[in-house]
Amino acid sequence: MTADELADATIRYSPTITAVRPMVVAMIPSCARREPARSSEGGLAMIRRTVDGHTQWLAQWNEGWQALFLVGGHREGDESFRDCVVREVQEELDLKPDDFSVAADPAHRLTYQAFSQSASCQTTYLHELFAVTIKRTALSRVEHQPENVWLSEGEIRNLEAHDARQISVTMLSLLLMSGELRSV
């Protein structure tokens, strides 16, 4: 019996199966049933600098993932992707609106599918990446927060920062998909 068949309330089952069916169906991850696919939408900040002719990207430690990743997060309600980035930069970097600027339009709009570790199922992702510039007066505060780190292309490709912290493979994938990093 498939998960879909067990979840189908129109199928008549024995009294025993009928009695336990709601509990069993509740234990089956929704991605194991033919329900609408899970989707996730978010806005991400591309905060870059150039040092000795090489681009570096600002990343932040994500405790849940145990990895460094771009600043950003999930879109809330009817929030635009840009508004999401503004909110996330304020929350994650502890900045005020006049401490930074976000481009009016996204630099990249990426749609892809991947397995979500947290949801334990295949997920369709939609991300918009916006160029973000932090004013010098605020940048020193951001750089002094231990969860923030500038990452070189080599570190991102190796998925390990200079301080040995892991870099999210999703960060590498997004930078490759967007063309910010070239495939080797």
C-alpha cells in the first residue's frame, strides 16, 4: 500500500486500519505523498568587496546549518524579495536602514530544486539576489561581529573558511548558478 493510498479517505479499509490510519498518515512526511511540492522563497544579500583584485563575499555563520552562508532569509507574507533583503540585513547584521543600501532590482533570480535537510524532502527554491552596499561607518561594526566573515573564491570552492568553519554548499551553488563564480 502506498502512502497516497493510505492517505486517501475515500478508500474503505478494515476497522483496524481505519482506526490507526490518521496516526500513521501523520507520521508519513508530506513529501512522500503526492501533495503539492514544497517551495521556499527568499531574498539574499550579495555583499562584496575587492581586495588586491580579488572579490570576496560577506557570509554569516548559520547555527542551524553549522555553516557560513549569505545574509538573507525567507520571504514573509506579501513581502517583496527586496523588502526581505532589507529586513534580513537589518536583523542579521544589526544595521539601521541608513547604514546600507540595497539595489532596486535583483542582480539574479534563481529557481532550482534541491533536497531540504530541514524539511527532509525535495524542495523548489526561488531566490532573488540583491547587491547590497554597507556604508564604511557601519562596515567596521559588521566586520567585528565574530559570526561574519569575508570569504574568497578559493575558500568558497573548498567549502572551508580560513578559520576552518564550513561553508554551505548552497552558497557555492548559488554563486555558480548566478555566474558570480565561473565553473572550473
